[in-house]
Amino acid sequence: MAELRPELFAADVLDAARALGEPAGLDAVAPLVDRARRVLFVGMGSSRFAALDAATLLRAHGIDAVAEMASTGCPQPPARDTLVVAISATGGSAETVAAMRRHLATSMVVGVTSRLQSPIGREAAAVLPIAADGRSGVACASHRSTVAALRDLCGLLVPVQIDRPRCAAALAAAIEERAGWLPRAVELLAGGPVHVLAPAERMGAAEQSALMLREVPRVPAYACETGDWSHVDVYLTKRPGYRALVLAGSRYEAELMEWAAKRRFTVASVGAPLPGASLAIDLPGAAEPSVRPLVETLVAELVAAELYARDPMV
């Protein structure tokens, strides 16, 4: 693992739109997609988080798809009708390379990487190139670029798209307008664990948001599905200091907010206001399916950068 330079993370976040180049590699991928009966995404960390939402999207349209942790000891077996999407920003993650190689002689393999000369870049039958991370080394640009690339791939199978120019404009506007919400968000979320909630179909965004808080300012942060929250995490609100960052859009938010009113814990919402929340962050484009996947994680990124600036870790 390369050494991180979190002091450079803020600059990487402010350059978020850099990850949104033009789609590439789809012509080589399309024939493989056409022959696939199932889609298997494999990766680790941010790469797998991007795959979680892509797999959910395909399943919602009746496509057999799953995001598998590349390190699993019980992997899905190779098959000629399986399209394997091996995701690694560096192209050299040991677990993902090993998982990909299990499939090379049998399954159809697509690589997603920023390094075309890496093992994944060289050995996959086709490659979707993504942006490399910035000078901080934190998986920010590569994750956003992977989300876009996987949406492009999904678009070969189902009617979905990413509006890259609109996303870039939304990111720029959100960064420009951050003074209106970022200080308050930092005030609310600083000082303890942060629980990031999201609907099941956007758990990858919640996981990535929590990771940014762990990876940069080293804040304990955890992801939870909004509907499942009342079954697994509500118990934590018995203790003071519970903080929830909610990626809005779940039909089960009313129950969450009932508990928030009863137990008086902090809620900051992203993308839409929640009645009773301490803060509502209205991001440009957050309500648009073609924009939201590339915009909503920006909140945690900016909060993480600011928390680190206030209390740098040695």
C-alpha cells in the first residue's frame, strides 16, 4: 500500500471534476457484455464500494449481478457465460489480481484500472480506464471515476447513464457553495464516530463516505442501510454523541427521524431535507439519477479534509 499524504487531500477534493473524462474502452467491452448471462464484480475497498451500487442497479433490471469481495475464500466459480469485472485503481491489488486470474481461462474478464501496464491492465480481455488518484494517494478520484465507468458498463445492459458534463458542473457548484454548509457540517460531525446512512441501492456511496472519514482524519465512521438501521444500529443512540450523516432518499427515514426526536441525536442530511434534521445539505444535481452517484460522496470528502486540517494526524 502506498503511503498516504492526507495533507494534500483537500486539493484533490477541490479537483474532483478531474475524474470525469470521456467514456473509454466500451467498444471492446460491448461484445463481452452481449454474451454474458451473469456479471461478477470483484474488488477491494473503494473499488468494491463502487461495484456494490452497480450490481444493485443491474439486479433491479433483472440482470444476474453481484459484487464479490476479491479476498473471499468462497468465490463464485468461473463460467463461460460469466462476465468478470476486476476493479483495482492500481491494477495490482493482490486479492483482485488473484480473483481475476481464477477466471482468465474460462470467464470473460474486463479490467477497470488507471494503470494499463498493470497485471489487470495487461491480462484482462478488455479494459475500462479510470482516473488515477491525486497526490494525496487517497482513493477519491479513482472511486468517482470507477463509479462513472461502471455506470457506462451498466448502460450496455440497461437504460441508465451518467451525465458527465452535468456531474462536473454539479461538483463545481457544490464546491463553490460549500461555505454555506461545510462549517456547520464539521461542527455537527466532529468529535466522535460518524454513522453514514443510505438506501440499500446506494450503500456503496455510504461505505465510501465512511471510508473517507476513516482514511483522512482517522475518525471512526461506519455505514448502515437506512431501513436496517432500526434493526441494528438504533441501540447506539442510547449513548450521547450519536451523529448520523444521511444520504437521503430512503422510504424508511421517518422512523429514523422519530428516534432522532426521541433521543435527541444529530442528523445531517445530504440531497434532501429531513424534518427535524440539524442540517440539510442541498447539493446541486443530488436528485438526478444521472448525477447523484458522482456528487453525494463529496460531502464526506470535504468534511474529512476539513477535520484533518483542524487536527492533523502525525
